[in-house]
Amino acid sequence: QVQLVESGGGLVRTGGSLRLSCAASGISFSSLTMGWFRQAPGKERESVATINWSGGSTAYADSVKGRFTISRDNAKNTVYLQMNSLNTEDTAVYYCAAQSTPWGPIILISRGYRWWGQGTQVTVSS
């Protein structure tokens, strides 16, 4: 059974930081590209960041470049999203996702990911 469990969300002031974690089980985590996505109320889901199986390649949405960092620890089957300089537009439910094909490309498109977590709420107040 595949499980992706996000944690680390919460309420933070503008300019603050949060670190999200996503623990994976039931998949060959160390061979899969992982991604973070988010969905704000009334808006479509959008990509945030992606990281390849080794952690050697990453990609970011323009809206978070320079502020967010994606990383992974294959020994812990966990992917992280460090979020700095948060602003109110970052308020959303954040989801981690996993591709199903080993050694897959880094892509910022949600349909390229098969498995999804339940999401964690991030709220940034002004």
C-alpha cells in the first residue's frame, strides 16, 4: 500500500519559514522523482518544486524560486520543502507526489505524478 504523509504545515507570519516533510512508504522511493504541489482556495493546483531520484536535479515554479528549496533523504524515504520568506500568496494546501516510473524526469506537471499525499495546510498571515 502506497502512502505519502505530509507534515510540517501550520500558521506563520509573513517573512517566516516552514519546513514541510513527506514520508513515503510502499514505493521504491529512492528511484522515483518527487514533487511538491499546492492548491489555494478557489484556485487550481499548481506545481511548486520537483526533485529527481538522486537529488541531483531540481526545478521550481517561478513564484518560489530563490525562496523554497526541495531536498530528499533516500535513507529516510522522505522529501522536504524548505520555505523561506513566506508571503500571503503562499497560503495553500501543500501536497507531495511521486512518479511511478523509476528514474523519471523532473517535471512540473501534476499529471506526471501517480501517487499523492493527503496534503498539509500552510497559512501565512500578514
